[in-house]
Amino acid sequence: MKSAFTATLITLCLASCSSYHPLKDPLTTYKGPFIAKSAPGVKATFLGNTTIHLTDGTTDLLVDGFLSRPSILNTFFGLIKPKPEEIATQFKLAGITKVDGLLIGHAHHDHALDAPAIAAKEKCLVMGNTSYRKIHEGHHLPADKCHLFTVPCDGTKKEFGKFTVSFVKSEHVTARKFVQKWVEGEVCTPFKTPAYFSRFKCGDVYAIHIEHPEGSILITTTAGAAPGALDHYRADVVFLGIGLLAKETCCQQKTYWHETVEAVKPHTVIPVHWDNFSRKLSRTPGASTSLSPTPSPPDDVQGAMQVVNTQAKEHHRGVMLMGLRDSFLLHKGKVQTQQAGTR
């Protein structure tokens, strides 16, 4: 087991210079960096992996909020913890001044690591599964109804200002490797960071549907789906998790697309969970292409993008790529952007 683990780690490190980059691939037609138009609506900002900030100018929501991004060596050979100074820096660069609701799709470290630090800083309501609740309790944070909402296994709905947030039962991507098996199951005992990454067990997985008078958004934090769970929802935009999607069978890929994208019938699909989340986020304003794709192996971002583009073409859906801190405005169900530096 130890030798297999070491071999995987070496492969990850050697592959980190992979030449393919979705934002630089001419076939993906990325036109960023771009920013949301200054007008009424819901502004969505992408911060890498599945971290997405949404605001209508009054209420601010943050999905996952994974910003500390420990290195791969630190993750596998050390203890990991949130880094408040890095979170504060990335908040400032993204223009995030407050968080009213923190929404955690599942409890793996690349989704839940920073949640306790953000919750402590913002005094906001955190929504997450029972595994996240144990992490929250381990940090001795307030767990009353104003600070923590544990999502039932079959999902739930909650309002934040004009936003209506629905946690919809989903599944984790099934292309499992031995490293993933370490983090399957539930967190049963509260713990506090610093901690081994293997303590961040997945728990229940949810797709997050967010509705607002200006439009609706669906976010999948992993490339899995529960059959029929989204049939009664609609979304203008889908942030589609594509991590390990290329490792699935063709049948699984089509099922995932059908049970998420075709279920909610969006006009725009935005791939997420494609960047290497063990690399620090840039501290340079406007560095939208600074995100690096997850290396191949163990993942295949190019293959996942091919799946997305093929399915989108077949079903007449638009595909939009976002770089670090790129943003758009959702207004009357339509996506509005402008090139950075223009009016």
C-alpha cells in the first residue's frame, strides 16, 4: 500500500507540468478575463475548484469556500488546516465583503476544509451534511439554528434573502481510486484541524440549486447524480463538476449529463472542479488563467472537456469557461459579461 501511494504521489508531481490547459485550448474559445456587468442582478464569481460566490448586492452566498488549498505534499504527508490570512486575501481580491450563507456540497477536504474558519470569521449560517457537522462541532463553533443547518439525507430547502437554496440528493463520482477510498463514508467523531486529510470523509453528497427572481443556478460539486432527483428543477446556468468524469464509462458520462444538465435544461454549462486544487490561488489581480488543470494521470481534464463539449453540441447547450475570479451577471435569466477593463 505504501509503495503504491508513493508511486501515485510521484506521478502527480511529475505530471503537474501537463501541457493541456482548457483556458488556453483554442477549441474551448475562452475569451476572458471577463467581469459581470454593473447592473441589477445576481453576480457569480468563480474562485477555482467548486468555490463560487453569489451576490445580489444584499445577500451573499459562498459555495464550499475552499481557498487555503494545501499542497499535495502537505496533504498526504502532513496535517492540513485553514489559513485565515489566505482566505482574507482571496476575499479581498474577489471583492467579497461578507458571507450570509456558506453552502457545503460534501465533506471532503477540498470542499469543507475552510468552512470552520469562514464560519468563525463571518458568523454566517453554514449548511452541510452530518459529516460536516462533526467538523463544525470539533472546532467548538456555535451550532444553533442561526449558525449551522444540518441537511437531512434526502435534502432540504432554505431561504437567504431573495435566494432560495435547495440541497438535492446526489452521488459522488464513481471512478474511485485507493486514495478516494480513504475518504469514503461518514465522519463519526468531531475533530479539529490541523488534521490528516483522511479524516474529511465524504458523507452525503448534494447538488445545490439556487433560485432568485433574476434567475436560477445549479452547482454540482462532483461528477455524480441521483437518478430523477433534479427532474422537478430548472436552471438557467449549471456549474458542472467534471473531476474524474473522463475516468467514468461512456454510459456513466451520459447518465451524469442526462440527470443533471438535461434534467434542469440550462442555456449555459460552466465546467468546474477541473483545476489542480493543491496549487495556491494567484494573488495577482486579473490573473484569470493562473489556474492549472489537474494533472493527467490521475485525472484527464482534456477528456472531460471533450465529454462536455460533445454532449453540449448534441443537446444544444452553450459551454462557458471561467478563469480565476472571472464573473458574470445573471439578469432576467440571461448571462451578461464584459471584458475586463471595458465598460
